[in-house]
Amino acid sequence: MNITRRNAIGLLATTAALERKAAAQQSSAQRGEPIEINWLGSAAPPLDIGISWGVPWPRGAVRKDQSFTLNNPDGKALPLQSWPLAYWPDGSIKWTGFATVAGANSSGALKLTPGRATLTDRPALKITENRDAIAIDTSRLQCRIPRHGPFFIDDMTIGGHVIARHGRLVCTLEDRSDFEKNKAIRFEDFVSQIREVTVEQSGPVRSVVKIEGVHKSETGAREWLPFVVRLYFYAGNEAVRLVHTIVFDGDDQKDFIRGLGLAFAVPMREQIHNRHVRFSGEGDGLWAEPLQPLTGRRVLSLPGSRADVYPDQLAGKRIPNRDAFDTRGQKLMTDWAVWDSYKLVQSSADGFTIQKRTNPQSCWLDAGAGHRASGLVFAGDVSGGLAVGVKNFWQSFPASLEVQNAASDEAQLHVWLWSPDAPAMDLRHYDTKAHDLDSSYEDVQPGFSTPHGVARTSEMTLFPSAGIPSKDDTVKQAKLSQAPPLLVASPQHIHSTRVFGPWSLPDRSTPFKSALEDQLDRASAMYLKEVEQRHWYGFWNFGDVMHTLDTARHAWRYDIGGFAWDNSELGTDMWLWYSFLRSGRADIFRMAEAMTRHTGEVDVYHLGRFAGLGSRHNVRHWGCGAKEPRISQAAYRRFHYYLTTDERTGDLMREVVDADYKTTEIDTMRLASPSTKPIPYPGRVRGGPDWLAFVGNWMTEWERTGNPKYRDKIIAGMDSIANLPYWFFTGPNNLLGYDPATGKLYPLQDDPFGTYNLTTNMGGAEVVFELNQLIDHAGWHRAWLQYCRLTQAPKQVVAGDMRSGTEGQDAAHAAPGRLSAYAYAQTKNAAFAKKAWAQVQRSAAITPRHFEGPEVLNPIDEIPGLSTNSVAQSCLQIIEILEMCGDQAPEL
């Protein structure tokens, strides 16, 4: 079948059977009925805050121009903005993004209803643009964003008063070039330089401004460290969400970052005793002090009163100016110390300190300490101030919060994502020599173990205020920053829409299925616990898990080549996301989100030679020489993007849409299967996981934009596979010639039969399962079903099936697991269901053992021989097999 006709079939984008099923399925949206939207973790936010989230719909249920209403449990309409995130092939909406502002008065399930939008009394958000700046007015906050210069925020104004100004990014570089000779270290400071400002969304409820630039040295001699900052504004709300991304484009042998973060100037208009600094501590803990505590040997009271003003001062209430006190009181206020600078330093995941000082010529005084600070700082006076809260603050140590020059007319508030009080950031590889692939499971090539191009994203919330918030509200702000609220549709609704392919809801209808659910719960609980008991925290590490446990050491193989950090090896990201989809659990969501932030940023290259590819598992996240598309693939990020509408995650998916062109520069199988003769094509790829990763990238771009270019590229590959000599079994190690300009695949040998054990277990199967619901391609569907039926078949069986299409009906050549389950779902041949369940029945049980004493550093619960590969894959298999052949589940 030629490509022109195939494109026409692609426009239909579904098999006749799928069309009939979609037409028959009546959803709540089609009937105009409300669906329930719940708070992640059940609790509504304690303060009004802007929230963005996504909701999926069945094919054909929601048209492009559909409007919606949102009501709280009392029936009150909430402000609502909506926009399309993804489309079904027929043009109907697949995912919708929503934004609202809600708080404690919206506790309980909200009702989202297709229908005419309801007006609310909340003022709309306004944006004004000119050549120099963008002005945002939420009605509660006015913010000016320059298009050029060092400041990403020029000023933030409430009630006519500037609350904060000169928001900028800062970086300090440590120069060690003279250290060996003279033991001297020099420091160079950098500040942001804006290159481009874009209003990405301008709506009545939510607006998004994207700011791009670089860090520039104060001398102007160097520009480096590209950044992207996004600011999120919500109508009628002062809080501003900030998403900050830096891309490391330096030399890891020379560029040691000593400090990295953001800074704001906070005007101080009131007298010293009416100025305050606060740091959030653990849980509901708060460290809150005025610059000049009005306490000492004598009590300070107003003339004619014996009441001590100190309790009111500590509460953040306005204390009269000095001239309101008598001579004795004024003398006391003159003599008491004034504290000018403050800092909270989270030097590890398990300890922070608070210090303050009166001036640079005097010592830092210990003022407090604790375990894990929740990451909020406030500086201001009783007429206004700014608080900044950092998500995952202690988890991303070394971090610090600092207030300088608070006794002057303008305090400087610093949020250090990498604290200058910590040793400098060292991104070098862990060794100067390569280690053998056979012994250390490590692929190291000269120039490949580089961090040049990796990124890191941090999230913050800015809380400008017209006074000193109550202590309770400050704690609430810290909680909102540490765990931003999210609205989510129920697992049942998401499941009913058939997004993300076949996955099951929890099912305890039989003892066997109940045992499987217990196994899935134990796996999630074990890894949630492992993050804590193994201390998988830190600026560059948080979000990832490790690959293989060293049972003899009772530690993960953190120092052994490819056995250390997991880097999405066998779909760990997908396992966590499917676990969340089916359960709705907040703890699993937070872990999956942290993993997406990490694996999409740190494990992937965003500029330079390897841009669009990711690094295979290693002691250092970027240390392995294997740079592959399966790590960077959009299929791992789609869950987070569609559930949260996060634009940065959208960037990551778009970055890799043309990653297939890298095959002309970097051969992913150059070591495992080196080419012995020139390849007559621009490059070569494995059908899986390489090409299937590209397919996931294209599928995502197609559904986000409707651009047929990427649908056609998928179809070109489908055509190619349908015409290969052995379809999906073509090529030893599944290697094929590839032309990224056309998307076509070619056999590389005259008789190119072959198999590869990693074809589908790095996200490839999940991509195909979903794709097969979207595109009707008879040749492709036939080839894929053959692969599922005959996964373990020898050449002669596959060759025979190419003629007959009937080999292996007894499932003798099928592999236990998801592919056999798919074969059953398509054929209803019970032999394939039996083979699918064989995979689950032989999965090892997760039974931890407790260790303590001199054999371990700390008491731990451990599963000997634990492998993240095995756990992730076995859990994915259970989740998918339950859906595709749950009706054939065996008894215990």
C-alpha cells in the first residue's frame, strides 16, 4: 500500500472496531453530566491559590469549542479557564487543561460540567505589553516584567506600594586554577541577562510568562548557563508560581558553581523594630523574629501603660515608632542590638542551621537548628514584604535561604538552590579511566561522560503581602510551596477515557487478584521507603532511584558502573505513573513527579552534541557513554504534562520530537553490535527501543498539535516494517537501517532474521498499545500481532507464519507477559492468556527483611537481590495483564 493511501487511512486513525466502540460509549461529558474532580491527597489548600490541572475525555466526547463550569461542594461557581492539551485523531479533545483559584472553602469533591461557562465575581486577569516590558494585573498584584536587562521581575506592587523589586538570577563560580600553586581560590559573580520574554498564555484566570536568558559575569567577559524562568499569575491572587530551569553548558573540569539561585530587593520603609525575618522549619515549625527584639532587662511599654509591647511585636503587629515612647523607652530601643543579616542553611537532607549577625565585621550567631526545613523565607516590615517558598527544599540540598542588609532601606532576599555555604558543585566523572563493560556494566567513551547539556528545574512560589502575615498563614504558605495543590479526575474517569493504553483499576474480586494488588502495594511501599532509608536526595539526585542492590554490603551498587542510578532503565517512570493512575495516591504522585523532573532534566541532554538523547544508568547520571533516545523519550513525560499542564514538561517533549536525526551522528549499538562495513543509509536504529521511542515522541507531538507531519512519519515506519522480510523480527539485535528524513526503515543484511530482548520493555510496548488505538494500518497490526504471538519463535516458525499467519496458535512461542496478553485481547485465544499469566505467577514476592547492628550503617528493611528492573517490569506487567486478560486470571 503506498504512502498516499496510507495517509488517508491515518486520517481515519482507528480501526472500524474501535470506531464502533467509541461511538457506542456514552460518557458523562457527552451527556452533559458533571464529573468529580478531587484534591490530590484529599485536602483542599489552606489558602486561596491558583491551580492548574488536566482532564482526559473519551474520543468524540468533547468538541474543540466546549466550555465548562466548575462548582465547589456548596454549589458556588469557581473561576475557570480551559484550553486544549491534546486531540484525538478525529479532532475531538483528548485532554483539556484547566485553571482556577480555590482554597479552604472548596474542601471536598468539585463538580466539572461541560456547558456554558459561568461568570463569577472574581476580577479577570489583565496583561499589557509594549516593546520594553509586560505588565500583569491580577487585581491584587501588579507586576512588571522587563524584556531586557538583568531583572526577570522589575517590581511587584500591592496597594500602590512596591513590595519587591529587581528579581534576578545569581550565580557564583569558583576558580581553582591557582589553588595548586598558591592555595588561592577566586570567585566570579554572574547575574541574569534577559534575551527573550514570551506571553505563553493570557487568560482571564491564568497567565504564563516565559523568560529566557543567560547568566552574565559582572565584568561582561563571559555569558553562560542558559536559563528558562516561567511565572504563573492567577486572577485575584497575589501568589506567583515560579519554575526555574538552568542548563549546564560549562566545562566540568573547570566550572565549579559555588552558589546558584535567585535574589530580590525588598524595600524596608518602617523603623527597625517593625521589620521581620522568618524561616519555616519542620512540619508546622516557624522561626520568626524582628530585626530588633524589644526585650531585655527592662520591659518596653507605651507611656501610661504597663503592657509589654514585645508579644505584639513577635506576632508581627505594628509597634508605634520611637517618638511615641518616653525618653527611657527611646534609650532602650537605641541600645538593643539590631540584626542585619540572616540565613538558613540546609547542608544535608537531615540537618539545617539558622544564623544571624549584626554586621559584616561581627560573627554569625547560632540562632536555631533542626532536621528538615520546609523551605520558606520571609523578609519585610509591617507595611509589606515578600515570602518565597521552595518546593522539595530539603530534598534538594545543599540549599539555603538568606536575608542581607535588612537594617538598610532595601533588604536583599536570596534563595540559594545551591548554597554558597556548601562545597562547590563538582560535576566531574567519578574516575579518570574507563571500566570494562563486562565487569562494571558500564559503557564509557572519551568525551561522552559529560554533564555539558544536562539541566535542573526547581519550583518556587512567591508570596508578596501588604503586611506581616500571621504566623499561621506563613506556615500555610510553606505547606503550599512544599506540596502545591492539584486537582485530579478520579481513576475511574481517567480509565474510562482509554488514554495511556491498557491499564487496570485495582481489582480484589478474587483471592488471586487480591494477592496481586497486595504485591503492587508492597512494591510501591518499598520504593517509597527506599528513598528515605537510602537517602536518595540532593540537588542532582533527588527523584531517581538506584538500579541493583548489593546484598552483601546491604547497600545499592552506588559505586559500580551501570548498576548505580537507574535513569529510567526498564520503565520505572511508567510503573510509578500507572500506579498513580489506578490508585490516585498522593504519595505515589509526588514520587512519580520528582522522578519525571529528574529523569527529564538531569538524565537528558538539552544542548550540545547529545541534545535530544539521554544517558544510560551509571554512577553519575550523565556518566555512561551510551546516549540513547529511550531515556529522553516523551512517553515517560506525558503523564506529568497531561495531569498538571506543566509547560516545562511540554518543552521536554518537544525537544525530542526530532531526536531521530541523532542516529546519523551517534550509533546507539556501536559497542554491543559494531558495524563491520559501511551502512548504506544515513543511520541505523533498533526497531525497539530506539524507533519505538521516536514513535512515542511523534505520537505525542501529533496529539498535542494535530500536525500530520509526525503522524505521517509514524506511518512511514509502519509501512517499512510491514514490508521487511521478517516484519518485526528483521535484523539481529533488531538493528535496521534508518533515514530520518523519510522515516523509513531498511534491512541491513541479506537474510536478516533476529530478535532483541529489550525491544519492548523500555516503554515501547506501552507506546504501541496506545498507538494501535489511534492508527489503522493493516500491515502494521498484522506484524505487531505476529510479534506478540511468536516473540520467542525460531526463524523457521516466523518464516512459515509469514506465509500462513497461523503459526503458534497454542502460544508455544509466545513470551509470558504483556505481549501474550495483547495477543489474547485481540484473538480471545485462551492459550495466550495462560501464557501471559505465567509471567505473573512466577514473579518473586516482595518480602523485606530487617537488618541492624554492625552489618549496616543504619537499621534498614531490605529485600535481598532487589532489582529495580525486575520490580518495575513485573509491576507494569501485572497492571497491564489485569486489564487485557483479567477475565482469564487463574485461581490461587
